[in-house]
Amino acid sequence: GPAAAEIAELSWVLIAGGGAVFLLVIAALVGALWSRPAWLSRERFVIAAGGAFPVTVLSVLLLYVYSVGERLHAQPEAQLRIEVTAEQWWWRVRYPGFETANEIRIPAGQSVELVLLSADVIHSFWVPSLAGKVDMIPGRANRLVVSAKEEGVYRGQCAEFCGGPHALMALHVAAQSQSEFDAWRAQQQRPASAGHALFLARCAVRSEEHTSELQSR
């Protein structure tokens, strides 16, 4: 996704910038200790290598990080809105008219707004191939716009320890063509059979009390 590409580029620029600073400072240090020119006093070396050079490089990197952050913050208008609620230890996905679990389907090439909620503790929504991670905090709705340039299945994970089988709290985002997505959405809106009880018994990791509460809804 575009946001993931921006984050990947930012990461590589910071790694390259940090590596260049490290190598240049080490080279300057070795050169000064090995054969320092007569005109380069210790005071000038400290000011140049220890002050002016790091401040200049870090200032340039700071401006670059700020510009990337502004682009990421300016999220495009979304054509579809999906509500994702994190629960211990699964994902409830609500589309207009129906719900699914542990899987998000989106049309490829379109911007999709995810409304991120938590039903219990702090979770974190993270699909590295599409966007950066966003925390899901009880009582607060955070928003994230994602877009997949190509069709495919992208793995996501809860990136905040939420107790118990946190490591198993994964989800998948499937990007489909518009026609496939429309057909899937139409199928999901048909009346369902006894899938809810089967899901609670086989898929959702729950305490007995919480399971009884869900079944009574």
C-alpha cells in the first residue's frame, strides 16, 4: 500500500543516514588521531565533528521525517468504511449490513477507512504491507485509511501484548477485484445459518463467562 511504501522509504533513509553519520564520525576520529593536519586543532575538531556536522545532518533528517509524516497524516477520502473491533483474542469486522471475523476484505485500488475499536484491553492493529500500526484503546475510536495497489492476501497481527494467546491474534486482509468484492459482499448479506455458535466453539478464544454473555446477545 502507499502508506507502507512511505514508511519503508522513511526507514531506509534513516538507516542510511544514521550509517553515514556513524562512518563519517569514525573516519574523522581515526584521521584526527592518526595524522591530524596542523590547521585542525582539537577545538575545531570537536566543534566540527561533535557539533556542526551532527546538527546539520540530523536537521535535514528531521525535516524529511516531518514531510513524510505530513503526507501520511493527510489521508485520502475513503470509498468504503469498515469497523474493526479487537477482542481477546480475535477480530470482529463490521461492514454495513453484516459482520465477519478475523478477515477483512477490501477492493484493490480503493481507499478504505478502518474505524478501530477495542472491546476490552489495549490492542494494536498492524498490517505491515498496507500501513503502520495504530493502537486500539477502549473507549476511543481511531481511524486508519488503507489501500492495496495489487490484489492479494496481506497478513496482520495484534502488535500490543493483550494477555493470554496474544501471539495467535492474527488477521488477514484480502484485496480483491471490484467484481469479486461485490459478489462476496452480496453473498455475506444473505441470511446465515448456525455459524455464530460454531465460531464461538471453534474459533474464538474465550472464557466460559464471556462466551455465555455473547450467546445471550
